[in-house]
Amino acid sequence: MPDILFSLSHVEEKHYPLLARAIKACLQPSNCLALHGGLGAGKTSFARCFIQEYLEDKNMEVPSPTFTLAQHYPADSPAIADIWHYDFYRLDKPDEIYEIGFDENIDGNISIVEWPEKIASHLPKDTLFIQFKAVDNENSRQLDFISSQAWKSLLKILKEQPNLAMLIENENTLL
């Protein structure tokens, strides 16, 4: 797995829209966000917020794909890619992803994957892993951002956001 680029500490749901917009600014078609953490860690809440921010529709209903495994969100504009949201918690074997078209849908679209460890060998090489960890209270998380240098621009954008810059820790200065 690639190195930790940086961490954000004491992240609460109120920070998710700012974080989602910062990630959106770095996205390219075919990018994949892999959300890792235990049950109740905040992965689905972040995915929901990200999808609403990305598609600029804060009222959009974004159900968890826990039972369907995949949920498609078409973009209204040709200027942005569609989003595929996957939840592989109930996946028994990694090869089951072919049945839902994961390999076909990842090209040219934005993918959000919950429980990425179940399909690790099938993820694109420049996937941005976000590790959700509970910290001092149930409303606060530490988020570790793990990837290749392809995502280094994200840190620069976050530093320009005063409400997020103060949360940055563990910056990997070797990258």
C-alpha cells in the first residue's frame, strides 16, 4: 500500500462538505476513493455528502448500497463524470465485482468504494484511500489519506481552506 500523505484530526460531519469540495477539485475521470474503517466509522456519511457536493444537489437522496452493492449517480453535465458508489461489506468473493460491472464502470467514472479491502487487488493504482478512525468521541474522526503522489495536490488545496488546514497532521514531507 502507498504511504500516508497526511492525516486530518478531529474531523466531524460538519467538515465533510469542505473536504468533499477539496477532493472534487483534484478529481479526474476514472479516479477511485476507497473508504476504509469499521462499522459506523463515517464512511457512508462521507460518501453521501461527497456525492451531494460533487453533483451539486444537497437534497439528493443517497441511499447506502449495502444490499444492492452498487448505486449509480449520473452527472447532469458532460463536464463531470458519473459516480458509482459501491459497498462491498456483503461481498463474499472478490470476483463477484464482475457481476455488477465494477471493472467496466470504473473507467471514465468516479468510484467510491466502501470496504475496499475486499477487492484490494482490483483497485486502480492511484486510488485515494481514506482511513476513518474514531478518536476522542463518537462524533470525531481521524482521517488518514493514503495514496501515491498523484493526490499530493489535495494537501495543497486543504491548506488553503482555513477550517480544514487546522486539522492537518502527520504530513509526509518525503513525498
